Amino acid sequence: MEFGVLGPVMAWDGQPVDLKGPRHRAVLARLIVARGRVVPARVLVDDLWADPPDGALSALRTFVAALRRAIEPDRAPRAPAQLLITAGPGYALRTEEVDAWRFEQTVASSSLPELLRGLALWRGPAYAEFADEGWALAERSRLTELRLRAVEQVAEARLAAGLAAEAVPDLDAHVTEHPWREDAWRLLALALYRSDRQGDALAVLRRARETLVGQLGVDPGPGLSRLESDILNQATHLTSLGTGFDSGFDSVWSETAAAYDRAVGGTRARIESTVGLLRSLAVTGGGGLEEARRHRLAAVRAAEELGDPDLTARVIGAYDVPAIWTRSDDETQAAAIVAAAERVLPTQDHPSIRARLLATIALESRGSRAPRAREAALGAERLARGLDDPALLAFALNGVFLQTCHRAGLAPERDAVGAELVTVSQRHNLFTYEVLGHLIRLQSACARADHATADEHAAAADALAARHELPLVAVFTRWYAALREDTPDGYRVAAATLDGAGMPGLSAGLLPLALAAHAVRHDQPIPDADYGPHAPWVAGAPDPPPGLLLEAHWALTAHAARRSGDGELLQKAQAALAPAKDEHAAGSGLLTLGPIANYLN
């Protein structure tokens, strides 16, 4: 079953939704917009009625019941709902089958067949029934922009494939409907030129100028003027396969790289510049993260081989990529980075360089029991606070966060770090660290079982990720949605986000651990599975390593000790958990073993 929100009316399996009234469909649409996160009932009420009447909550429950009957007609009486579930104080829709989401995934491709397949899903404006609803506005705008860009990407793909004439009709209709899209005008003129219609191409550019100036009151950008000049001069690059924007966006990367290669011949400058590229690569997605890790150590070793401690220190300290998880993805590499940082640290006097080296040691020592890791984090923070460098302070605070998991009950301290990261990042436009701050606060809210606050931080992180193209953020927010739902199927859906994410330190054994936690909470046998690094604590071993799963590991140990009658181990686990007696074993923001008080009795 697929839910359809692209078109004049909502549908599923291609058929219009047949419900009694628009508010039923509004509830469904509102839950789809939330993308699996729980929407509190009070929020739904406020979104459904400008002035909620008495009995609004009861009416909402009636709408939900009707929706469940409509979308799961074969569900047995009293059987739990599988799609529209009740979770905590509200409701969530558990499905990946939404045409708008499939559209979004498909048009992310650069393949012409995939782009065409994605555009074929567009039956009309997204959430058209709810055009005046504030809660739908941002999603409608985002999907509309994706669709307009996809039309232009199809044209680009056709031009690159030598199919210029095929690109003309759709582009002509596109600029007529959306005359403010300058790139569409450019592509249309180029397609006409490559179809041996130079006069028509120049006429289109004149039409573009008249439209932009006459209707919108703006002058055409330099790209259109440059293209007109190139067409008049019959520039040779216009006939080569590609989008013909030789001096614009399509070639800026290759031209800049070529210029850099010509201008910068020194090995030292190239090594140092490489780290800047790796920082950007690390946040692009799973493959980028893995490649960045691999090349980062090579850059450090290359700097060391040159015998230049200042260069080595800069190369190590420049990789200030935010880190949210407290277990390393590659412990061997992390140890090598720490060792290199420790070797070069005594040679550096500048407080900024020293702070970056110490922050690196703190980040790469995550999960370590050694006192040096926390000592380095606090040292980096102390130096950073004495300097006027917000980015350095954010880097140092990241280290403090990762080294504030050495005992149970430290969620409030981590929350304070997250709050400062959000404040500093918003003030200085450090959007990757702003995302980190929201995710830290989400985790801390989970430890307090304050899911309304956690929902707000999840939404803020997702919004920043969409705006700045940070795909890995969805791994953590989708797992948080699974925690809220707390069902085996919800965790299995979340686990799919780890495929290709490039985070083995997070993914190894995580799904089995979540299912074991669910089993413990519901007095069910713990399933046999490959628990990876979590296996000792599922089996009841003492002394888990520092990290965001510390309370969860100790709770599992207490559970196993109670079952086996090991009083000494149970006493040790309870003593370790006691500082968090008022919290939940959910500080990871990914899974929960419920109130820690349950393991202290």
C-alpha cells in the first residue's frame, strides 16, 4: 500500500481516500508530514482547528479510529494497529510507502530514466487539499522546488546525452509556467542552439530578458548574458556534450581544481588543502564518510613524513568534523591519529593549535577508560574559552560531550553542552555543530523521558539537514522515531537507514540490541542474535565502557544478574546505575530499557 499526497486529493494504492470529512484526511496528511515522528495529540488538535472546540481530543480519537479502519481493513478486532500507531502522548504513521518520499528518492538520481520515473509520480501539487495549512507549507514548498529542479535535471541529462531536440518541448512549457527560473531559460536556449536553431535560441534569451524585467522587475543574471554572447560568437564549448555552462556552475569544480593544480605545486600546501576537502566529504553521506576516514590518516602520515611538525599539527587539528556517537568507527585508525597528535603536541606553543590537537585526542579517544581522554577534552575547552574563535569552541565542546559518558547520570551535563553548541552555532552560522547540539539535546531529553522536547530537537535537526544536505542526520532522527514507537518493526525500519551509512561503530549489533531491550521491557526472552560489541552486557558482564549506551548496558547486566541470581553482580550494577535513578536507560536516543528505577529494586 502506498499513500499518495502528490495530486489534487489524497490517495492510497492509486485510489482516492474515502473518508467522512476533510479532517480525517488532514490527520493522515499531518502524520505523513512528520515522517514517522510522533505528533502529540494536542499538536494535532491545534493543527485541525483554529479554535479547538470542547471534546476536540475525543473527536481526534474518532478520526484516528476511522483512519485505522480505512487503511487496515483486514486488521482483526482488538489487534494492535500496524500503520497508524499510538505512541506516548500522540500518534505516528509507520510506513515508508509514500509517493512523495519515493519521488524525492528517485529524483535525487542523475540518471535520465530515474528522473523521468520520479516525475511520473507527480500527479499534481503536493498536499493540494491542505494548501492553506501552516503545517503543510514548508513541505509543499520543498517538494515543489524538488520537482522544478528535477524538470531541469532531465533537460541537463538530455543535453549531456546529445538529445537536445527532445529537451525543447518540456523546457518551453516549463519556462512558460515558471518564468522566474533563469536556469530553465538558459537550458532552453542551449537546447535550441544545439538543435541548429540559433535564431530561436537568441529569441528565447530576448524573451527571458523581457519577462524577467517586465514581469518580475529583475535583470537577468550573468549566466544568461554570457550564454547570449557565446551563441552570437558560436563558442565551441556550446556544442560539446554537457550543459554548455562552461564558465558557470557546471565547470566551476573542474576549472578551480585545474587552476589549483597549476598554481600550487608544493606538497605541503596540497596536503593541508586536502583536509578541508575531507571535512566536507565526511558529511555528504556514508560513502563520503568512509573515504574521508581513509584519506585522513594518509594525509597525517604524509605530513609526518615531511618532518614538519607545524604542518602535521595543522593537518591533524583541521579535521573538525562533528561527532555524535561514542564508539569509534575504526579503532585502529583512531589510535593512530591520537598517537600522532600526542607526538606533535609538545612541539606546539600556540593555544589555538594546542586546543585543536587536544580536542582531536578527546574525539578519537571516545569510549576510552583512560583519564587522558577526558583530561584532553577539558584542556581543549579551557584553551578555547580564552580565544575568540567560535568554531574552535564548538570543536572543543564536541570533545567534552564525547568524554561526558564515563558514569551513569551525566545526561544533564551533556544537555548543557548541547545547549551551548546550539547557541554558539546559531550566532556564528556553524550549522553542522548546530545539528550536533540538537542531537545531543534530543538524547538528553530521552534520558529524562521528555519526548515533547526531544521531538522539537529532532525536527530542528531534520530541518537543518534538509537545508544543508546532511543525509546522515536522518539515521539518528529515524532511530529516535523508533525509540518513540518502541516496536520491533519500528526498529527494523530504522535499521535500514544504517545500510551504507559508513558508521560501523554505530551499526554493529545495534538492531539486535534494540530488540533485546524491547524484549526485556516486555518480559519476553532475549532473542539469540549476533550482538557484536554489545554481547558481553546482554549476557551480563560487568564494567561496560564509557558511552551513550552505558546505562543501557548496565541495565542489561542488572537484568541478567537478577535472572541468574548473581547477587554480587546485581549489587554492582545497581551501584553503577544509582546516580541515574530518576532517568531512563535511553540516553542514546536510539533505544530504551525504560526507567532505571526498575533495575534498582
